[in-house]
Amino acid sequence: NILLVNSTKSKIMYFKTTLAAPVHHTPVSILGRPIERVQSIKFLGVTLTETLSWDLHIKLVAQSLQRSVGALRHLSSRLPTCLRKSVYCAFIQSRILYAISVWGSAGRESKLLPIFRAQKKAVRVVFGLRRVHSSGVVGWAHAHTKSTFNANGLLSVHNLYSLMTIMEVNKSLLTGIADDLFQFSARSSRAIIPAGVKKYLHTNFFYAAPALWNLAITIKGIKEKIGLHGFYAMVRCWIFETQSNGDPDARTLR
């Protein structure tokens, strides 16, 4: 392919397990220029680490959201009500959505809590929620965000992950690459979940995606919309309804 490598912009990273013993690697150079070895690197907007953990990427996304919240705090008092949701989607939700079907399966739900906390803070700031006095307790408490999530049709980071992962399976069917990524039952539209120990597989996209897909197509009306224009709207409506009827933090479908 006549590939040209710019040695000044290149890095090298060796992938390993978290418990792997330190290994000495021979230094690499291109045209006499040594290539720097790194433990993490941003590739196409996603931070990869040598252990293939998403913890660092999640931390950086949460920090990015916090910075956006700080900027929005100065604008929130001047924002017309009709623009608040658009501003939230542009500055907060768009950042959360980027490649979420990849890094959103980082492991336990608690792994996404830094982003969820930043998301709730953004909702309080953008929609002008005031702190309320704690009944029976001296001091002030943050206003609950669940009603604001529901009133504005917003999904938590956990449910945005579920939505976009299901849509990735649907897109693979539309583009004809589904057979390269997943296996489907010959008698139905159900995806075959890879065999293995669940506590390890649930952090893998190729396990989480079929599991969420199979859950979605059991809902009335969704299966009939596979590959059609209204599929996204129906799946989102179902996830939003599940969130609205769920726990006080409006958190997760899984």
C-alpha cells in the first residue's frame, strides 16, 4: 500500500493482561528515530490502554463533561427554555454517545458512575434545577433529576449504551455484515450469545450486543420493525419507558 510512517508522530504500545509480569521489549526505531513506548494512546477519539481497559477513557470522558458543565454554568441563566434540551444534547449527550457501544460495556454498572454523576450535574445546571432544603436535615441537598430526565425524554448513560448497542446490531443487518459479527438462529431473529463465563463475557461487545438484541426483539412491535425506518424510535421508546418506571436514579436497562 506504499504506507508512509511518520516516526515523529508514531507511538508503540504492547498489549498485556493486568496480571502479566513485566517484560523487557527491544526498543523500536524508524530510520534511526526511536519510537516512544506508551501505556495509553488516543485513537480515533477513543483512549486505548495496554491492558485494554476502558477505565481511563471513562475517566477522561467524565472530566470532559465536567469542563462542559463549568462552561454551561455561566450560560444557563441566559438560556431560553426552548433551547435547553438542544444545548444539553450538543454539549453533553453527543460526548457521551461517541463510540459508547464499544466502551460502554466496561464491566460493572458502577464503572460508568463517574459519567452518570457528571451527566446528572449537567442536567441540574442546564435545566436550572435548584438545590432544595433537606427535610429534617440541616443543610441543602441536590434536587432529584429523574423528573427532568423523564420530562425531556433524556436517557441515562447506561441506557444510551443499551440503545446504541442494539442499533449497532440492526445496522450490521442492514449493511450485510451481521454474519461476520454475530450468529443468528435459523428459526428466528434471535442472536446466538457466545458461550463462556458470563462474568467475563458481559464486558465484551460481542456478548452484550446479542444479549440486548434478544431482549429488545421480545418487545411487542419491535421485531416487526427490524431493518425499517421506525426501528430506532420504537427501541428508544421502550428503553425510555423502562427507565421512567425504574429506579430513582433513572439508570439502567440491564
